[in-house]
Amino acid sequence: MLKSSTRYSNGHSFKDHYQERKLLISRSIIAFAVVVVMLCALLIRSWHLQVVKYEDYQTRSNDNRISIQPLPPKRGLIYDRNGILLAENRSIYSLEIIPEQVDDLEATLTRLLSTGLIEEKHKKKFLKDLRGQRRFKSIAIKSRLSEQEVARFSVDRFKFPGVRIEARLVRFYPFGAELVHALGYVGRINDRELGQIDQANYKATRHIGKVGLEKFYEDQLHGTIGFRRVEIDVQGRVIGKPLFEKPPVPGRNLRLSLDIRLQKVAAAAMGVDRGSVVAIDPRNGEVLALVSNPGYDPNEFVTGISTANFKKLMNSEDRPLFNRALRGLYSPGSTIKPHIGWIGLEKGLITPQSTVADPGYWVIPNEEERVYRDWNRRGHGLKVDLNMAIIESCDPYFYDLAYRMGIDTLSKNMLDFGFGQYTGIDMGEEVPGIMPSRQWKRDTRKIPWFPGETVITGIGQGYWIATPLQLANAIGQLGIGGTRYQLNLVNEYQVENEWVKVIPEPSEKQADFSNAANLSVVQRAMRRVTQFPRGTAKTAFKDSQYQSAGKTGTVQLVTQAEEKYDANKVAKRLRDNAVYVGYAPYDKPEIAVAIVVENAGHGGSEAAPIARQLLDEYFNNKKSDRMAAKMASEEKF
């Protein structure tokens, strides 16, 4: 074996430099080879990342650097028939938190409290809203910040990661409680609604129509979401201008048939009384006014009503959340006597000259133990014809007519006036009421129909219940003697820059008014209700500048029609409902009204004056609108 050094006798040794150099070279070659291999591996890896996997890693990089931000559409505006804004969008500043971007949520809330920007109630509401909230969605902890509050937070913003101020458009209803039962309102999307909507189209939207028109026309009012692609830094802040933007499509604007001038008069006329006022155009089914009293402020619901205020509304005996115009079920009382009289004429059961004795009561033939009393205990005379029976609202006349007509004929023909059916109003919340019949009672009560029930149905009481909408539609149909239309609130909707008219649709069932003479008998009697000295609405319509027709009703709540009670000794909420229906002008009706005032007493003294105010406003507005149009036309020339 070779050695790299040799020892000589004198003790000295010499290195073998050749061998050492050879060893060094071999080691260098190995090291170089390792370096080359590693460099090649690095180059191959780099090539793989930058060439083979370029698109994959470019996408991942962009995902971290590029953010897709949804853009909410502007909700469509709502106008009255004259272009007055009823529902608008207002810009507000909102303090919002993205919980997933906050390390210590409790500590952040505590610091916000210490700044004075929020109060304990805001914290509690935020924690409540936090439950069930979609991930990575900001939650408003306080809305409607003042400019001073915005400036104060901006100074300390760096101390609150995950907390930001957003400028948002929120719904605002300038007429508040006066219109709430017609328009409805929007509110925050809840879990149930989240499962029903197209979530992709609501990514940037927090609100949805809850009731009324806002809910019924949600698809048209909401619009279509847009988006923009932006570059962000590590803290999620936008850098520079958007890389790409697709603007949202605004919701459609709606123009209603409602006249806010009539609406305000109707609401004011109701005062603090509970009830409803409905006015329609009987020629096409357009709703001119729709009031349910009392109402409530819909603006409280937009950004979230407090628990205390909501409980107050829910627990109120006056039921302000209940829409009486669509869902209030009332006995129509004497307001349907003209309809029953017309049916009697059509069926040949009576003539205009037929008379009934009214000594103040009526009895079923051969059943004299049952006495059905007139509202006038002294009666209306021994020879009451149809004309007098309608003018003075004689109960025995209609007891007798209904008894001879029979419930099946009465019920079947009343369906042709829309009773017991939906009016078709574009709100989706109405109820059909009840138009009783033998079959209805067998199906619902499992017992037979009795003759006495037919008798009291003849004066609009018993099982018969209807909504104010139905009452207005039925009297309007009798007034024009023609087609009854489905009721509608939306008159036009906007597509781009064009307004598209909504075509009214006739109701399925219609009365046949081909016998003009029979119709005229009833219409003349209704006109005399408002004009003749003994008419039940004569006082309310004294000295009116137009001719109208109508019928009053006084509906007992606590007793049967044949009994008697002292209203002064009965609790107010158990007293009679006051009802009035009517139309004008008499010869060519343009407006039909129905008024129900709960527990107010007599229809002629309590409900008819409200109708008078409404009709006065309608014709005064019509006159002033004509004058304004004339002046505008003259200015052009």
C-alpha cells in the first residue's frame, strides 16, 4: 500500500504532493458535480414553477392580490300618480365590522364603547345580528353616523382592524305612517329569506321587501348586481383604480295609481280612530287611496327596529301592524242593501212598487216567536217600497226580501260583485272574506243552515264578512253598471327611459246589468241617500258641489240584529262599526269609496263625513289640475 509520505533514517519525512493534489482534484470534481446537480435541480424547479405551473400560480397570486367586489344596484323609486316621490334612497354612513377580520371581537367592541361612537344598545344589537350572519360579510353596528362621528373614527381607524365606515343607500319613506299599509317597507334579509332568494344577486344587498308593494314587486325593484375587480394590499385596502367594472342594473321605478293628496286627507280624517279608507276608480280598478289606521313609521324597520319599539307595536290593542284595508274582515251591514235590492228586481221577486209593512220589526211567517227588529224602533211605515227602503235603510224590507230570495240565490249573485273572493290587488296579502251559503256552512260548521240566518244576511250581518277593498269594488261596480276590474296599485313601471302602462284586467265573475231600468232604480235611491231629507247621509253631503250616491251602514258587534242594547252602556271596543260606501259623480262615476270606522257608531254621522272630505278633495284637485294644465298650455304659446 502506498503511503503519501516516507520517513528516512535521519527522522525527516516528506509529503507526497502528487497524491495530495490528485485527492484534492477528485474531491473538487465531486463537489462541483454536486453543485451542478443542485443548480440543475434549482433551474428545473424554477422552470417548472414559472413555465409549467405559471397559470396556476398566477391565479393563486391574483386571488391574494385581486379582489372581486360586488356592487349593489339602486333600488327602484316609487312615485304617486302625479310624480311625487313616495319611496326613495338616501345615502348614510354606517359603522360596520367584519367579524372574521377582528382578532378579539370583545376587546374591539369595548374600545369602540370607550370612544363614545357606540352605546351599549348598539353592542347588544350587533351581537344579536351576528347570529346567523353570512361569513365575511360586514355587520352594521351603528347606522346614520354624523359627519363629526365619521371624522372622529377616521383619526383612529388604524386601531380598529376589521372595522370600517361604509357609505350606503338606504330606503326612506317621506310620508311615514300615512302610506305604510300601501307601500310596506324593506328590512334586513333574514335566514328564511336567504334560502328563498337568488343569493348571487343579493351579495351586496342587505335589504329586501318585507310587506306591501315593496315585497310584491321585489324582483322589479331590486335590480341586478354588478361587480368590480380591484387590486388590494395585505390589509385588504384597495390600491389604485378598478381593473375592471361591470355596473349594476338599477331596479325599475314604479308609478302608482295612488294620489298622495287623497291619501293624506283620508289619513287625517281618520284621526285616532281605528279603521280603513279605500278609494278606487271603478272604471279601471285603480286604487286612489288606501289607509289602514293606525299605522306606524316604516323607517324604523329599514335599519332595524329596537326590541322595545317592536314589542310596543306588537302588544298594542290598536294593532297598528295589521292591514285593515286588505285583511280587516267586517260585516258589511246595510251598505249591501242596494245590491240585494237589485238582485230582487232581476229575479222578479219585487218591483219598484212592491211594499213591505214596517211597524219596527219583522217576523218569519208562521214563526212569530222570533222577532227581527228595525234599527228605527218606530218603524218606517206600513208601505215601504225599495226606494224608501234604501234611502232610510229599512231593515224589515230586506229581512223579507232575503227570506223570499233564499240564501243560495243571494250568495250566488253576490259572488258576481266580488264578495267572498280576492280583489286581485297587487299586494299579495289580502284575504277573501266570507260569502256564506248552505254548502259553506256544511263544510265549515258541519251543521245545517237556518232560515233566521238568511234573514240577518239580508242586512249584511251574520256570517257575511268582507274587506274594505271588496266594499269599494262592489259599490263601484254597481255605480258604473259595468265591468268590475281587479284592483291595482301600480299604474306604470319604467323600462330604461320609457314608462309602460299596466293594463287593467277584468275580474272573473261579473254581474249582468243589461236591464238598465232595474239598475237605475237602485242608483237613484242611492243618490237620494245623500240628498233627501230622510236620507241617512244627507247631513254629511249637505251643499256638496257634485252629485254623489251612497249607502250607510251601522254594524252591531255584540248582539243579534233582532235585539236591542244601549250603546252608552257598552265598552267602546264593543260598540257598532260605522260604515259608508259611495261613488261620484252620480251620472258618470270616477271614484268609489268605502270607509269603516271601528266602534264609532252610526255610519251616517261617523263614516259618511270622511267620504265627504275625500270626495271634496278629489274634485277640488281635479279642478286645480285642469287650471294648472290650462296655464301650462297657455305659457307654451
